[in-house]
Amino acid sequence: MLYFFGRAVSQFGTWMQRTAVVWVVYSMTHSALLLGITIFAEQFPSFVFSIPGGVAADRYNRYTLIKITQAISMAQAVLLAVLVITGHTTVWAILLLSVLLGIINAFDIPARQALINDVVASPDDLPNALSLSTATASLAQLLGPALSGIVLSVFGAGICFLLNAASFGAVIVSLLLMKLPAYEPKRTGKKIAADFGEGFAYIKNNRDIGLMVVMLAAVSLLVLPYNTVIPVFAKVVFKGDASTFGYINSFIGIGAVAGTIFLASRKPGVHLKRILFISTLLMGIGLICFSQVKSFPLAMLFAAIAGYGSIAQFTISNIMVQSDAAPHMRGRTMGILLMAIFGMMPLGSVLTGAVSEHIGAPATVAAQGVIAVVVALLFVKFLTRRSAKLTLKTEGVSVNN
């Protein structure tokens, strides 16, 4: 419980900082394109360094690795706070620090997910532990932005960054209090490139997993980066402030939490691909309606629907890949699935920001909603065909930091 408590506190801080960073950039520049570039700067390094990050998690002491990444993350948050509080904030400095955080996450996320296996005493408890990890991530996505919006309005972005820095301390303290088995160095003569090439060949020959990765990559590139222009909706469309921005993100989080609870409550053997088909349609419809309505309360309803559909993209794809993949290929297939997310979403953020600069945020999000519906229809045959091997397993990893 020490580990999960520390991670929960840290995830709240992470979402507070993410919300504050994009708000600061938009307040300084009023540029949707720079919003996309800011998100790209944090996420794309996680894709670039995902392979060495995964290898490090397998070959080195994860306990030590996480302590190092948390300490560097704390320093990054403190630097952001100092820049803002002293009035020396510049876009290039924020982008540089975002790149640093992305590199840190490339090593932190694989080690953090893999450490769950080490901290859980019984293998029978592992599915519940992984479900708890996903649930805390969704809850942080719900409450973190709302709290950030309040702190931004009352105290400013600098305090948000300091609170995030303090949250990393919770992880470090929890790690120091934990007792883990003695670390045994792993020796391997395998080449990284050969192992990863075998993983791509496996996915190419496994139709269900291959189609799932392609679908998630398409949605991650063209639809899910809709959150890039949420600050534009808060400030321009709904004439609000930082609190408005926090509320929108929180309602998206409400939908995500509802989706997580719904999926966790499903019985084994449920037709997950059909749920993914319906969820993708709901996400598209929610985005279309959110982009066009002028009533803020009604828009929040559609934001929650979009969030509900969004969480299914990650959760169900993760469950399906872990369920269908052979045990000896599971790690590599999951790595490739995460590469599809971390590679496509930052590119999609830049694309979303650039398109929004020309046609406006409402039209951009509406187009993303239409694309979601089209993707669901293009994959309808695959998504409505039951897989004999697939069962609803709760084991998985969360892509939310």
C-alpha cells in the first residue's frame, strides 16, 4: 500500500502540473499551435527513448531507477516553479523542461509498471493491484485538473509546480519505507534490436493484435489529441479562466473514471471489441456535440461522454493485447502498443494545434469527432467479431502517468 499511496499522490501532482503548463503557455502566446508543440515536447521524447527505457527496467534495479527518476522529476518541477515565481518564464524554457520530463518518463513508466510485480506478494493479487493502479490514474485525471484550476486562479502556476515537486517526495518516501527482495543483476547476451524486431514480426503475423495497434495508432494521431485545444474552449469559447479550464478537464476525467468502473465491473468473457466499437462511436458523438454547443453545463455532459469513450481506447486495447499475446511476447507487444500511443499522440497534438490555428478549435474538435466515427465504421468488422481467446482480464498498465 505504501507504493500505491505514493504513486497516487504523485499522479495528482503530475496532472496539476500538466494543466498549469498548458495554461501558462496559452496565456503567454494565445497560440493553439504552441499548445500542440508543448504537449509534443513532453510526450515525443517518451516515444524516442521508450526502447532504452524498457530495457533499463528489465536489466537494472527498478527500485533504484525509480528513485532517480523521481528525484530528477522533482528538480524539474522546482525549476518550473522558480521560473514562474521570479517572472523569468519563457516558452523555450518551458519546452526544454517539458522535453526533460518526457525523457524522464521514458525510463520511469516502464520501471514503475514493472515494479508492481515486485511489490505484490502473491501472483493472485497482481490483477487487483494493476486495476488499482489504473483506477488511481483515472481518479488523478479527474481531480488533478480541477484542483489545478483552483490553485491557478488563487495562487498562480508557480504553486502548482511546487505542489507537484512535493508530490514526488511522497513516492521517494514510500520507496524508502518499503522492503523489497534483494536485487539480483540480470545478464543477457541478446541484442535489443533483434528482440524488438521479433516483436514487430509477431504483431504482423497476429491479425487481431496488429489491427488493434493500427486502430489505436490512428485514434491517437487523429482524435485523442483533442485535449490540445481545451484551453481555447475555456478562454475563448466559454469566456472563462483557469478554473473553467480545470472544470472541463475534470468532466473529461469523470467520464474516464466512469469508463474505468464500467470496464472493471464486466464479467469474464464479455465481448470487449464490441464495447470498444460503441465507445469509439460515443467518443466521436461526444466530441462533435461538445464542439458545437454554447451552453457550458451541456458541454460538460458531452465532455464526460468523450472522456468515457477515450478511456476505452487505452484500457480495452491493453486488455486485448495482453490477453491475446503469447506470454514470451507480451512485454514486447505491450512496448509496441505504448510506442503507438507515445509516437502518435504528440504528433497529433502538433497537427491539432496547427489545424485549429486555421479553422478554429470548435471546427477542429468537430472534425476529430467525425474521424472517430469513421474509424469505428472502418474497423466495424474487426470490432464486432468475437475472439475465442479473449476474456476480460483486469491485468494491465495505465498510460496515464
